[in-house]
Amino acid sequence: MLLKKQTVWLLTMVSLVVVLSVFYITSPLQPSDEYALMTSEDEKAKGENAASEEGVEVSIEEMGKGTLASSLSSDDLFLALRMEIDDHRARAKEELQAIVASSDVTAEKRSEALDKMENLQTFQAKEAMLETRILANENYADALVKAEENQVKVIVKAKELNTSSANEIMRLVRDELGPTKVAVEVQPIK
């Protein structure tokens, strides 16, 4: 009986990954309008919820405009985004492992692949640490951090997000990752 439950659970998870992968592959590659980094010129023109700290500017946007955000519940959205990030990283790690394992690759390329694998692990650890630190603030029901080489995207589930809260999140990101572009999004709790 236990084996059947585990099998059903596994098949459910595999089918969810397949559905999300198909959605990800077939979706058009357009810039997301769910968040926006703003330059000082954009900020003057828009004049909306913008916070800045030491030259790094961020726009605070509510999610729900994109098709993925509107078609999924809040909890499902965070789960889907986490799975997408994990899937993308798993593919990148597989590619890097293939490079390392290949006998046709130079030592320099192997070294680069190993460095990239280490960077992926470092980003994952720092993302988890940032999520934990953000969730320590009881105003947030959930948090998702996606760190890339040139930008960090932070999504928080909260009733509201004001500029001081966004600045606090930016400070946490800067403390953990150093100076970088930060996009802060809020997924409203309904």
C-alpha cells in the first residue's frame, strides 16, 4: 500500500514537471511585464512606487498581470516558480557535468565548468539564506529569491509592500550578494 502511494505521488510530481516544462518551452519569449527595474529617468516619468538605495533602484510591482500569475493560486505560483528555477538549474548542472566528464574537453574548459557549477551551488545557498532572512520578518507569508549573475529577483507574499520594506529587502540582498540590480515584487495576500 505504501509503495502504491509513493508511486502515485512520484507520477503526480513527474507529470507536474512535464506540464510546467511544456508551458515554459511553448510560452513566447517576451520580456516579463511582472516587474520592472527603473532608471532615474523612468522614475521621474512614472513617479510611482519606487525605492532607491545607494544608486540601485527598484520598482515595487504587484504581480497578477501575467498569465501564469493570474491562472495559479498564490501558493501554486511560488511552487511553480521554485520548480522552474530548480529545473533550469538541474539542466545547467547536467550540461556542466557533461563538459567535466568529457574527454574531448581541454583542462581550461573543465575548470570553467567546475567554477560555474560552484557558482550555481553558491547562488542556491545564498538564495536559501536570503529567503530565510526575509521570512524572519513576520509580514511576509512566503518569499522567493532568484539570483542571477547580473540581477536578483525577490518575490514576497504580503498584504502590502512599502518602500521601507523594499529597502530592507534590498539591504539584505546587498549584505548577502554585494551590489547588484534588485527587482522586488509583491504577491498580494487575498
